[in-house]
Amino acid sequence: MTTEFDYDLFVIGAGSGGVRAARMAASKGKRVAVAEERYLGGTCVNVGCVPKKLFVYASQFPELFHSSKGFGWSIPGQPTLDWATLRDNKSAEIERLNGIYNNLINNSGADLFDGRATVAGPHLVQVNDKVYRAKTILIATGGWPYIPEFPGSELAISSNEMFFLESLPQRAVVVGGGYIAVEFAGILNGLGVETHLVYRGQNLLKSFDLEMGARITEGMVAKGVQVHLSTQINEIRQDGDELAVVLDNGHTLKAGIALYATGRQANTARLGLENSAVVMRPNGSIVVDNHFATAEPSIYALGDVIDRVQLTPVAIQEAMVLVDHLYGDGSVQIDYSDIPTAVFCQPEFATVGLSEEQAREEYTDIAVYLSDFKPMLQTLGGGAERITMKLVVDNQTDRVVGCHMVGEHAAEIIQGLGIALKAGATKAHFDATVGIHPSAAEEFVTMRERAR
């Protein structure tokens, strides 16, 4: 390193992507700094995937209590939820993870700054009233919830605040049709809150397979979520101790909270990028090339802030690709096709590959295999939940191009099938695989009859 720079790499943002990039670069002997103004671990660890999954687990216990009766268990009295215990135990676990991230950074040899960092110019980062010169700057500031402005929008809360509620409301309105909205609707409903899900569109989870989205909607309604599609919010008013959420169809919903889960935007506001040649899209996300380089030669960006694929494992892989590009031989690659993903709604959903709609656009001749059944737990448990599985096959090559599942353990099962699709597995490979019996997963290798 030449003496004109304080650091080889200065990372702004200590989320999953930023921390991985910092650690990998430091392991190659580079002088690295990381600045974080909020919390170590980013959205995923603090107000995203991790606490969300803990809340999902908590919200599933009532159904398990109910199912246990059919298996001979009796629970004296009615189980009750202590929200404060759940919230505070969650927070303690997140603090533990924050400490792990702190140790990962410190043990790597990188310098960690607690404060807001901004770009003061090419090669220049300002943090805690001091300017540092860096050969390379990495923007890894992630995303932030977006709430549109409308009458009473200041009374709405975002997913960030959901993890720290003082008390659980009796009634809640969740607005949105994406994964955050359906996940929190399931959580609130499972925790015993009267839950209304309001979405302006006709289909929940519209970016996924439409048939799977319909099954999820049916499953949510069966569990008690009141779903209002093709509906918008006109106004939110304070009405005593509750909110009055006025819908465009003339109805008004009373609720203790109104959660807006209507999207996330790149966290680039007041970052100082106007002091550089970095180009941003109208939504604030940063434009980068295949090597994550911005229009400013010394500045790179990755993760949610580039609005490519907003998933934690993707940000981590992008970081590894970037560090190899900057300080390695450039052999590490990232392939954005066939990325498995899950939505921890209730019923759970996971998918890899193309939806049926996407496959019909891309291929001239496809076959769809479908299985729908009651899981074994429900046979004695008496619940209504079902499992739906779907394979989409390109008939010309016999290759499985899409795999979808709604129901219990969907994420765990689809992760394995993600490997199969990545390896180019054909329907013949699936058919030749012996199933594990009795399991739900075996249905994926026993589907023989085409649905269409």
C-alpha cells in the first residue's frame, strides 16, 4: 500500500455483505476499515430474517398445542403468550449475534468505526468528524423500509418497529402483498392478534408462481387472516386508543397498529454520493457493473443497495466475488439464476427456478406436475393445513426448470432441490431417485402424472 492512503478498503455498512468483504480483504493482508452507524449485522440480523424467524417460531406454537391433543397430549389451562418475554429474549439473542459480528471484524484485523460514514469525494470517507483516504470505498448500506405519504401516514409503522413493540395489539392492519407483509400477517395472526391484510393488487406474492400464491392466500385465510385484495388505504386517523384505517371501499378497520410493508428502498440518502460520479436510479439504488464498480472508479457497491437480488446469501456471495476481483485472480463468480428462496409466511413457501408463468414465456413446451395433500401431522392433529408441490419441466430437454412448495418445512426441502436444479437435473433424475418414506419430500420424486 502506498502511504497516500489510510486504508486499502473502507467499507460503509456492517451488514452481511460489508462484513464479509471486510474480513476477506483483511485476510489477504489489506488494511481495512468498517463503519456502521446503527447495529452490526445489518437488516438481516437486527430487523430482518433472524428476529422474523424467531417470531415465526413463536407464532406456530398455538397450532402445535392444538395438534398435540389428537396425539394424546393434554395441556391444563389455556396457554398464554407473554409478549415481553418473547420480545426481550429475541433482543438478547440479537445482542449475542451483534457481539459475534464485532469479534469477526476485530479478529480479522480490520478497524471498526462506530458512527455514520459519508463519501466526502473520490477516495475520501468522513466518519466522526474525521476524513480518511481510501484506495477503494465499498458502499454496503443495504435498504430501508419505505412508507408512502398519504393522510395519516405518520401513524403507520414499518417492519423495523415491529420487533420492539411495547405491547401486542388486539387488532392489527398489515398493508402490502410482498413477503414482509404476508410474513408479519402470519406472525400476528399466530400470536392471537385479529389480523387484516390489505393489498391493492389482485394476487399476494405476485412476483412468484401465481398458483402457489393462490394456495398461500387460501392457507392464510384458513388460519384466520382476513385478506382484503384490490383494496387501498385512503386515510389513517387516531380514534381514541386505536387507529381508524379507512379503506377505499368505504369500510373502516379499527386497529392498534397499522404496519406498512410496502417495499424497501436503497439506503443512500445523505450518504454524500453527490460528491462523486456514482450514478443512482430514481429509487436511490446504485448502478454497478458486473464487478460491482460504480461510475466512480474508486467506489464499489453491493447487496441490497444495488437492488439486484435482495437476499442475505446473495450479498455474501457478491462480497466474495468483489474481493476476488480486487485482490485475487478474478476466478470467483456469481450466478443469479436458480437462487433458492423462501417466504416464511404461514403456510410456508419456498421456491427455486422459474415460475410456471416464466417457464411458459421462456420455453415452447413445458409440463407441470402437481401434488396436493394433507401432511401426516394433520391426520391426527386435526388441522386444515395442506402441502402443495409443483415441478415445471422443459419437455424438449426433460430438465426441471422450476420447483415450488407450499407447506411445512418447505424451506428445508427446497434447499436440497436447489442443488439439483443447479446441477441441471432432469425429470428422469427425479423419477429415478428413491423417496424417503414417510416424508412430505418424497412427493417430489414420485410425481408421475402431468397436471397440464
